Amino acid sequence: MLELELIAMNGMNKGKRYPLRDEKCAIGRTTENNIVLEDELVSRRHCVLKKINDTYEIEDLESTNKTIVNGNPINNKILVIGDLIQVGETTFLFTSIREGLDGGDESQFRQDGKVITVTELKVIPDERRLLDLSVIGENIGELRRAHRDLATMYKIGMSINSSQDVSELLNMLSEKLLNIFQADRVVIMLFGSGRGRIVNKITKTNEPNMKDAGEISMSMVQEVVTEGMSILSYDALADERFKGKQSIVINKIRSAMCSPLKGREAVLGILYLDTHKSVGKFTQQDLQLLSIIGNQAGIAIENARLATDLEELFTGSLKTLVATIEAKDSVTSGHSIRVTSISQAIGKELGLSKEAIRILRISALLHDIGKVGVPESILGKPAPLSENEFIRIKEHPSRGAEIIENIKNVEEIVTAVKHHHERYDGGGIPDGLKGDNIPLISRIIAVADAYDAMTFDRPYRKGVTSDKAVKEIQRCSGTQFDPKIVEAFVKAHDKGMLKDITQKFSLEEGK
């Protein structure tokens, strides 16, 4: 005979199991009830379960806030395995005691056309169903839940849509999922073009001693990806998908949820959460909310990937343009890319934001673009320049700014290129700006440009050693260069960050 029970899915009694072995089981706020819920939303005598053959009928006892079954207020209803019963702010899962099952047909039922096993629930992401207030009526607990989920969706959306870096987005998302669902572990996977290939995996846990923290059921993952549905396992230890997973047994994982990360046209990966604290910790509402977050995050990841692809295409195009210009002068070939790498090392030492580093990178790549109008005879002259030739060279910062100023949304880059030959003491070109009036990006490029120019050969002189170049830049601190930039440059140099750059390009030139 099938043994039945209620499992508290949330509230003060979360995870507690109530075997149903009597003819009646009363639920209410006072002590004469079989299940006592100390909740102001629960009536003194709220509802009662009455045994009928091999199942139970639930009857609402004219409670103030109604008895809700599967999201709908009821007067009475014959229960089937998997029904969710809400009394006040507590939701119970009506299920069978797993050990009493013989594996027959009674271990499963159908809900909305989907097969639900005793330990499992599946849902299709549906924002309308999650936030449909028409079935809630005046139930305060459900209204609070809907309000909370709406606020959660809004906050998650604002956070993940603000990032254009996929790794940053995944880290942010995993932290938020841990907190929202009070999970012990979150695993996020992104797949490549072939679904079997994992290209990015983030694991976050509140359990520092968890063994094999990234080990989860790939059969559950495959099921989620193939069906495009979210799955909740009420008891992972009793779930066939987890059979043989040593980490599940060692860490005593009980409840688990898995949801697809859906892009516009395909499943990009999965969100997985679990806990070892109790059976039935996660609810149907939790699963529905996770599935919606999976939709939100999937679109955000697609957008971040698109932004990265466009950025890489843009940067690649700039590098090609710069290489074409520098091909006019084989002596300075690779100069702009080296200056870019050195500038980024300084920027990181200064603690610049990602967006500031991006502006710095593009500005450094383009800092000498104004030389496109300078004849090769001047650029490669193996002797000191004449006065007129020197004037032509000095025009390249302003000329470079003029070349790129017609591109949209690059005002900072135009300014940085124009002023990269200003001096901190005000004696530079083209405008004689002084101190902090010189754009920060320009001040960084000035140091990187000088270092690279000194350490590589020119037609009229041999390059000096790195140490000599550093000492010269330090000597000019406060006159030609910003002391703060020089300090950051020296720190980057002492950490070996510049050595890798110069060695790399020296080897390339020797090929």
C-alpha cells in the first residue's frame, strides 16, 4: 500500500515531514490540530485532510485566507501525488514516502500534460504564470510572494544587463542566486557550439569543505538542455539521475534545481542549485522563478558575447589600420601595440575601471595615427630632422585627433590622442596644457610612448636598456611626466609586467 506524507517546502517548518497514517489530519493555528502553524495568516482550524481509499481529500474549513492547492483556492479537492498545498505562508508537498514505493505507475502522475515523478517537478518558463495575480485573490502570503519575485526579477535584470563581460556576469549571477534561494551551492555552465563542450563553468558554494564542488548530475543537465525545461528534484539522494554520483552521497545533497540558460534561439547553458539541509527545500515557485532568471540571464549573456565580439572586431580593425600605417616605417613597426600594452599595465596599476582601460587601449593604439600624413623620408630619416621636418612631426597629435574626430562616441579618445605629447610642466604640444589639465589617458600614454621610444632602436641611435629608460623617466618625473603615472609605471616595471611585453616583441622581430 502506498504510504503518503506532507513535506513543508517553506516557512518555519521547512523540510519537516508529516507522515499521513490517520483517517484525518487537521491543519491550523491552535494546538488541537495535528499540524500546528504559528502564523497569523492561518485560521484556528484552517483545513483538514480526510482519507479516501488510497489518497486524501482536502477540505477548507471556511478559513479567512483560504486553502490554496496548486495556486488555486479550493473548498475541497481530491489530492494526487505532487500537489502543492498552501496554508498561510507555508507550502506543503503532498507526496509518497519514497521507501514505500514499488516502482509501479502510482509513483507518477500528470500535471499540465507533463509527467511528474514523486521526487521531481518540471516547469516551462512562463513569466505570466509566475506573476498571475488572478489566482491569488486576497491571499496575503501569495501576494507577498508575487511582489518579492517581481522585485527579484527586476533587480537581477538590472544587475546582469549592466555587464558586458561574460565572466563578470556569471560571477555576479552566481552570488545573487546563492543569496536569493539560500542554496548551499550554485553551478553555472556555458556550452560551446556543440552542447557537449563546456566553455565556461562557475561554481560558488557556502560550504567551504564541500568535496568535488563542481560535480553535478550531467544526466539532469542533459535532460534540461534537451527538453528546454526546468527540473526540481525534491530528494537528490532518492533521484535516479544522481545515482552513482559520489559527491552527492559525500555531501549529502538533498534538494536540487536545474534550469536552462535560454538565448533567443538556443539553450546556451544551465543554472544549477542544490542544498544538503533538507528534502523539499526548494518550491515550485522557486523553480518557476529560477527558470525566468535563466531566460533573463541567457539574453544578457548573448548581448555580452555580441558586445565582446564587436569590441574584438573593432580592436582588430584598429590593429590592422595601425599596422598598415607603421609599415611605412619598418623601424617603428609594432610601436603602437607595445605602447598599448605598456599603457594598459600602467592603467591596471592605477586601478582604472574596465571602461577606462578600454578607452586607454584604443587611444594608445591610435596615438600615432596622425603620422599617416608624414612622408616616409622624414619618418625613417637616419639623421637629425630639419626645422621644417620637425614641425611636420610635431603636427601628428593634432592631425591624429582630426582624423578620428568624425567617429561617433570617441570624444575621450580624440582628446587623449591630441594631448599625448603635452608635458606635465606645461612645455608640451599642441596646447601647452599643464598638470591635471592634461587628460589622464594622455599622461599615461606619454610615459609608455617615451619608454618604448628609448628602449627600441631608431635610425639615428641605438636603444638603451630597460633600467636606463626607467631611470630617465624617473628623472623627468614632475617636469615631463606626471609623478603619479611614473610611480605606477615603476611598480609595473618592478613586477616584470613590461619585461614580458618587450621580450615578446623582440622575439617576433627576430623571426
